Amino acid sequence: MLYNSVEIMKHNATSWYACAERDVRPMFLIRKYKARYGRSFGVAILFLMLEALADLMQPAMLAIIIDKGVVAGDMDVVYRSGLFMLLITAMGAVAASVRNVVSSRVSQQFGAELRGDLYRKVQTLSYSSIDKLDRASLITRLTNDVTQIQNFVNGLMRIFVKAPLLGIGAVIMAVRLNPPLSVVLLAVVPIVAFLIVMNLRIGFPRFARVQQSLDRLNGYTRDFLSGIRVVKAFNRYEDEAVKFEAANDAYRSANETAMRAMAVFNPLIALTVNVGIVSILWIGGVRIDGGHMQPGHVVAFINYMLQILFSLMTVSMVFNMFVRAKSSAGRIMEVFDNPERPDGEPMPEQTRAAEADAGLRGEAVRFERVSFSYDGPEGDAVLHEISFDCLPGETIGIIGSTGSGKSTLVSLIPRFYETTSGSVYVQGTNVAEADPKSLRSRIAVVPQQVVLFTGTVEDNIRWGNEHATEQQIHEAARAAAAEEFILAQPDGYRSVVGQGGVNFSGGQKQRLSIARALVRKPDILILDDCTSALDVLTEARIKQSLKQISSHTTCLLIAQRITSVMDADRIIVMDNGRIVSIGVHDQLLQQCKVYQEIFRSQWGKEADQHAAAAQS
């Protein structure tokens, strides 16, 4: 199972990013894990075999002690054989100790590496892939599913391999010891094998449903914890508690159903083997009375039957864990086998050369008849035939009603999503052919939903540029109008940011996010409605700073307020995924009905006066 499990792994390179930028190739993974863990796995199996051999020798030695020592009255045989049994037991104990140490180390390292590989794979997934897989499900796969596989691999080196070895060995030793009694095995083993197969067939789909229920439970938990302030503000705790209880009950019910189905098989297997033991006692007693069998053979045969019982019960448990591990491995494989092209895929040599030749020539950004659908070519298009260009240093405002496609439009520039048709060019290079890492190093994005990370204020700003100096961090904070409230904190730039920025207001979080983008000194700056929580005065200060810090930065500014874009070099007006007009404020106020409606909704009666003044 270890070698089967490694097919879901991803090749580690020497560095974190190099690893994240490679495809997952199953054969490559098998070679990797064989090289890393094959020798240790083999050592664990070797000592496990020694342990099983020690266990198998003890009943045979016991038969000798009874038949040649106790029955015959020869105490020398009892002492010698007893001492030999003690040595065998000691050998088995040492082998078990070494096997436990090796198996624990290998399984822990294997689980940690699998979890790390899966995490790195998630980092390389495109936005569309993450949207399809669901974030709550990814959390479950990174934690519970990896743990299931890790436990199974650990079990392989502890008792899972020992059980069949012990069972087969016990059968062989029992047949050698007394062939007539082994007829009982011909009746017992096929029945137990049938029960194990049925256990596997019934258990797998049920444990798959358990993992799906756990996904839903994690999803409800994540939604509640992330929105706990809203829940409390609207007094909806009871409603959320009802939803959580429903998901919790569904998870409990799925677990109970799976465990109930599994619970039937172990007693049936135990019953079958115990009936075999009773049969051996009866047949053995008859043969002893007839003088055809010695008592020691019966005792040894019963011990071998008990070993077979232990083996079969363990195998049944193995299959229970196997169906869980198989379900978890399949879910993890869904992530590694995702058909989307990973963000970090190395670009071909000819593409790299073309990108180097393109340099900074031409437009900063150009869209050529771009259409996009989240569901691929067969889905409903969100963007339709988008064409425009931005020059270096130009500020482009993008405005439109909610759901008009503004955020989707700018997400195509850093290649968060692939276009359905058409092409997007950044500094003369088609983003579909560009190296994503190189492409995004020239772009800074301030998303609509601000995300801050646990750490200090300085750490969060340095996220934009890990090599930024303190002076550069302070300059970026001043440009984002954030330094004033940062210095008002007890520890200034060393102040700790709570989880998700909980100890800062919405406007403060937006300004920290803008500072994080500015410290990057990007060629292209995308501001996705990131000033919605700021007052007009603060927004004006930030826009003035943007003009001063770099005249070569191309800025795409998405906003809901017309005041945010009215002084842009050009304004793109969008409606239902289409560009309805491009121009400056006064021009759009005269010619674009959509722009006029937005302006009128925000300015009221003053809008008519402005429109009249613009026309005159």
C-alpha cells in the first residue's frame, strides 16, 4: 500500500518553489518514495518477519515440551525446550521493538511529506480548480485524509503485513504438524475469505460518504467562525447552531452506518474460527482416545488456530482501514490529478526567449477579443469580446454595476483564470504563454476582499516584497495613508495583526493591503474596489501619492464610486460583461447612458447640473 499510496505524491525539488512548479507524474513519485523510504520499509518488514517466525515456532516447541517432556516424564527436555522458547520469545521482542521504532519514524515522515506535497500542490492550482474542489474539502484532505493514509502505512509495517504472514505460516505449520486435523482449515478459511471480501465491498462506499459528511461539517464550521461577528450582530446564533447540528448529525449518522456495517463481520469471523477450534478439540479427543494422536499436537494445533484467528481478525481490521485509506487516497488524487495547468509550470524555451525579447515594449496591458466563462467553453460567458489597451504609466478606471464582470476582467491579467477565447497581453507577452511566476512578479493586486495574515504590521507590508527595507516599508505605508494609524499603535510597525486583521477597521485593513502592493513597486497595479471603506479625503490622498511614487506604474482602478475614477486617464464602463464605452469623465457624461445612470444614482439632482455643464 505504501508504493500504491505514493502515486498520489508530487515530486519535491530542492527548493519550496521549485517543487511547486513541477507536474505530478506517478512514476516519478514512485521512484522518489522508493528511494526515500524503500530501504527503511524493507528493514521494518524484515524485523516483522523475524517476529512472526518467533511466534510461529512457539506452538511447535510447546508440543515438544508436552509430548516429549511432560507426558514422557523427561524434565531435561522440558528445561532445554523451555529455555529455547525463552530465547525465541526474546528474539521476537527485540525484533518487535526495532520494527516499532522504524515504522513510527517512516510513517511520520511519510505523512508529513505527503501533507507538505499536497499543500504545495494546492498552491499551484488555478482559481478555477480551487473553486471546484471547495476550500472546506481541501482542509479535510490536508488533515483527515492524509492522517488516514499515514495510519495505514504505519499499520503496514506493524501488524498488517504480520497478520497474513502469521496466518499463512500457521496454516503451513498446522498442516505439517497433523495433516488429518488440517481438514478443518479447508472449511474455515474459505468462509472467512468470503466474509472479508463482503466487508470490503460493503465498507468502501460507506466510508466515502463519511468523508463527504466531514467535508460538509468543516464547511459549516468555517463559515460560522469566519462570520461570527455577523452572526452575533444579527442574533442568528440559534439558526447557525441548527445548521451545525444538522451537519454534525449527518456526520454521526454516516459514521454509525459505516461502523454498524463493519461491526457484523468481526464477530462472524470469530464465530467461524471458534467453531473450527471446537471441531479440532472434538476430532483431537477422538484421535487421542484411538491412539492416533498425541496431546501436545492438539494443544499446538489450537495455538495455531488462535494465531489464524488473530491473523484473520487483523486482516478484517486491515480491510476496514484500507477502505478508509482508499477513499482518502482517491480524494487526495483528485487534487494531484487536477486537469488544470498548474500556475508554476515552466514555460518552453521559445516562450521564455519571446518574453525576454518583448521586455517593456508596447502596451502595458492589452485585451484582444477576450471572452471568459467559469465553466469553460460550454458555460455561460461572464465576459464578451473584451478589447482595450493600457499604456505604461496610464491610470485606467473601471466602473459598472454589480456583477458586470469588473473583478473577473482584471483577474485574467495575472492569469488567475484562463481565457475562454481571445488573448491577454502584458508588456507584449501573451499571459497564456508566460511564466506565471515571472508575470506576477511585475503585478501587484489589492483584492476586493482584504486578506491580512497573522504577524506584525511590518510583516504584512513586507509580504509584497520580502526584501523590502524598513525605509521602503515606511514609504509604502505613508503612500497608502496608513502610517498615521500604524504609529498610533502601542508597538507601531511591530504591532501584532490579529487573525484576519480583526483588531483593525475595514478602512485600516484596506490601507495596509494597499501598502503591501505599493512596496512591491510593480509595473502594473490592480486596485479592485479596495477603497470602498475609505472616506473621500483619504482616497484622494492615496491617489495623489500613487501619482508621485511612480509615473511608470500602470494602474487599473475598479470602483463603485464615480469620484474614485473620474480623474483617471480613461474610464472603462462595463455592463453585463461587455464594454459599453471608454473615455474620460466629461465625455462619458455626455455619451454613455450607463455612466449617466451611475452618476445620477450617486449624485442625485446635482447630476443633471453636471451633465448640462458638460454639454455646454
